[in-house]
Amino acid sequence: MAIIGKSFASVSLLVALSIPAFGQKLPFVGKKSDPAKEAEKNVLRYEKLKQYSLDRYRENLEFRDEVDQRYEELLRSHSQRAYARNTGVSSYIATVREDRWRVHENLYDNLVVQDHINRLGQHLVPKDSERAFAFKVIPEPIPLAETLSTGTIYISTGLISVVDSEAQLAYVLAHEMAHVQLDHWKERVMLDCGQQAYAEDQAAKSARIGMFTSLLGAGLGGIFGGIPGTGIAGNLNSAVNGMALGGAIGQFAGALLNRPLIVSWDQVEEDAADQMAFKAVLEASYDVREVPTLYATMQKAAARDTRIGLGFLGSRHRIEQRMEKAKDLIANAYQADIAAKLKTGFLSTTAEHRNLMAELKRDNGIMAYYNDMFEMSRSNLADAVAIRDNDPAAHYFYAKVLKLIGRTVEDDRLAQAEFYKATKFDTRDENFGSHLHLALMMARDRNADKAEITKELDSYVSDYAHYNVMDRALRAFPPNLDSVYEYMTLYGDPGWRPKPPDLKDVDPAYQQISDGVAARVPGAPQGPAMRADNPAEPGKGTTGVGGRPPVPAELMNRIPGGQIIAPVQQMKDSVQQQTQQIKKQ
């Protein structure tokens, strides 16, 4: 009988190990998984978990309250994030030695670009949609896109800068919008709660199976497992052993039969968003045949710098799957729709979009430069100067990145040519570093004209001094003055300069109050890196850079807030005097 008991235990264990879970065979050791089949299985698990969660949400009041509460917390969190970003928008001019550029915080502080991207996104919103959306650009060189449950879609300057066309950008925006349209945030909260509840249910089932097999094992052990001559004690011992073995078998079998659902529901959601985006882009008359090209472009860029794939691409095999899915939709499901659209024509990249990309790619190229994302910086800045060849900042930073990572004589030649262009197009003398770098590159040639080298060095010093004086004089103006310069140039007035405000109607009493308030404001840090909204200390003019003489206070008039500005002629005189003083030192 003992032999029969041992045989029973062995057979039971073998049967338990052979039982499939969820109708799936146990994987063989060393067997390679098929990504396509794994994706199909994941969809099945997702649908099972989703149905379980929906049923529980309808039938279980406690579960419903938990889901609703967690979703409300998510909405509150997203609203707070949006508020922090919206109220933290700022931009200011920063300098590092000979470099000058504009820093953007929280949102990309270019209203024309922001408006263009938002209009492009709104064009994609389905006409019957009851949701409100806002599409906003954030200053971040890493390509990423983020959707909040509020209906806010954030897309980084880095992502916009690497897509090749307006159609590809439209697809990215439509994909992010689809997450809100499909209510994925609410679904994620419900699935997360459902996955936990499902695991608890399965654990309870496993425990019941374990208890049943324990009792069964005890009975069988008592009947068959007794050793002759041991009497009741032997039968009792066999029963105990049978119970232990039966319990172990039951728990193992229960765990196999009632495993928790491990679902990558983000993959399913991404696929659903891709399909909805495909439809939205096609209905908006953008060429969906560019979607596979988008993925290929991103993959190629990420291969050169893995940071480019951090925020949007995801895993390599998933991108390949999404690319193949897009090709399949083009060749099959939407073939007839594409043919019909071809008769009327797809929307192409507009001149407005191309011109604005010159500004965005320049700014993102500068951000990428300071983040040591050299390939992105070089590519962005090359595109920027190709689109708009009179942008001195684009030429200057393109030259800097070429000089930094260049390996050949041709790279050096191109860098020097770009520095030269920066000096010629810099009508406001703001990219003073171009003169310095041009002089140093010219000095490499033993046969170079020394007079030209000294001329460039002299221009660097003079322009730097000129900029510092003007920087203080212009602090009363908006911090996004650089954007206004861009707009003026775009609309036909490249030589525009801001005019000092007329203060004749300012009551002297208000002026005194303004001076008194400003006097209590601590002096702002000096130098061209100062933010445009930091006031200078009133009554003392401005402090010179590096111990240089200050701008004489008697040449300055104050305006409300303690900020300083001079009338036109006085400003010119001050600039000339200070420039000459600094050059003499």
C-alpha cells in the first residue's frame, strides 16, 4: 500500500505540472518567444482583464468607489501639473562667456509657434468630439510627447524638430489626442484596480483548491498509506503526510490554474491610439503614407543618439511592429480611401510651417548643443540656416557645433564660413562671440591678414560692451523681446528697434511711489545673463561689468517699477560713451 501511495503522489504531481494555465502550454526551456504571438496573447489577456474590471465596476460598489476616487486624484494631479507649467512660463537671455542665447522655461516662449501647433492640432479634432483639447510646445531637446487627462497635449521642441513634415507632426498630435478620446486615463486606473482585484480572486481560488486537495490527500494517505503492523499510529502518520503532499499539489495546481493576469495594457492602448490617429490624419487630408517614414526617421536618429528614443519611441521591436502595422493599413484597410484622397490632393507642408521650423530648430539646436546632443544640434541648426539664411544666431551656433565635433579640414572651413555669416547678419551686435571665434580660426593660418584678425577681435570687444550697455537700457521691455524682433523681421521690418515709452503723462507722485518701492528691491545680479524682468537698483545707474565704469545715472530716466530707460538721443550717447570707455581699458 505504501508503494501505491507513493505512486499516487507522483502521478498527482505529474498531472498538476501538466495542467495548462489559461489554455497556454508551459514554455519550453530555451524556446524563443515570437513577438507577434506574444502581442496577440497580450491583447487576449488585456480584453479578459478589461471585461473583468468593467463587470466588477458595474456590480461592486466598493470597487467602483475606489476607481472613481483614484481617478479624481489623477485629475487633480494633472490639473496641478498644468497650473504649475502654465504659471511658470518664462524666458530670459543668458550668456556664457562669449555665447548669448534665450532660455525657455516650462513652455516654449514663442507665441507664433505655439499658436501654429495648436491650430494644427485643433484641425485634427473630430467634429463630433465633446472633449476640449489644447496642444502646447515644451522646451526640451529630447523628443517626447505627453497627454494629460485634462485634454492637454504637450509635445517637445525636440520631437517637432526631428519629424520631416507637417503630416508626420499631425500624426504625432493625433496619436496623443486619441489617448484622451479613448479615455485611456480612466481605463488605466480601472485596469490597475482590476488587476489587483483579479489577483486577489485568483489567490482565494488557489487557497480553496489547496484545502480540497489537502483533505483528499489526507483521506487517501489514511486509506492506502498505512504500514503493516503500525496500527492506528501508522495510518494517522500516513494521513498527515498525505495531507501535506495534497496541500502542496493543490497550491501548485491552483497557482497554475488561477494565475494573476500580467498585462502590458499600454501596448494595447498605443495600438488603439495609432489606429485612431491614422484615421484622423487621413480625414484631415494629410498624407498618411508618411507615417512609416516617421518611425524610420526616429529610429535612425535614435541609433545615432539613444537619448532621442527616451521619450517617444519605446522599445525597438514595438516600433517595428507599429511601423509594419501602418504599412499594412496603407496597403489594405485604407487603400481605397488613400486613392480617393489622391484625386483631390493631400495637404503638404505649408510655407508658414517651414518658416516657423527655422526658429524652432534653431532654438532646439541650441538646447541640444548645451545638452551635448551633438548630432541633433548639428542637424537642427543645419536645417535652420537652410530655411532662413539671415539668422545670425543659427549661423553662430551651427558654426560652434561644427567647430566642436568636426574632424576634417572641410568641417573647419564650413565652421569658419558660418562664423563669418554670423558676423555679417548680426545687425544688432548680439552674437559678439562670432567675431572672437572667427579671429581665432583665422589665426590658425600663418598667412592670414593680421589686420583682419585684430579687426575681428576689436569688434568682439566693442560689440560685447555695446550689448552690455543696451542690455541694461532695455530691461524695461518685455522679456520675449527677441521674439518680437523675429516677428518684425518676418513681417518686413528687420531694422526695428523698441522706442522708449513716453512718460509725460506719468504723475510725479506715482513716479515717487515707484522710486520708493524700487528702492526696497534688492539689487539684481549684474551682467548680460540677468533676466529681463529684474530691475536695476534706482538712483545709481547700472553697475559696470567686471569692475568697468557704470552708466552715468544722470543720463538715465526712470520709469515705473524702478527700471531704467533713456530717451533716444541720450541712449545713443550713453552707448557710445560706455563703449569707448570700455575699449580704452
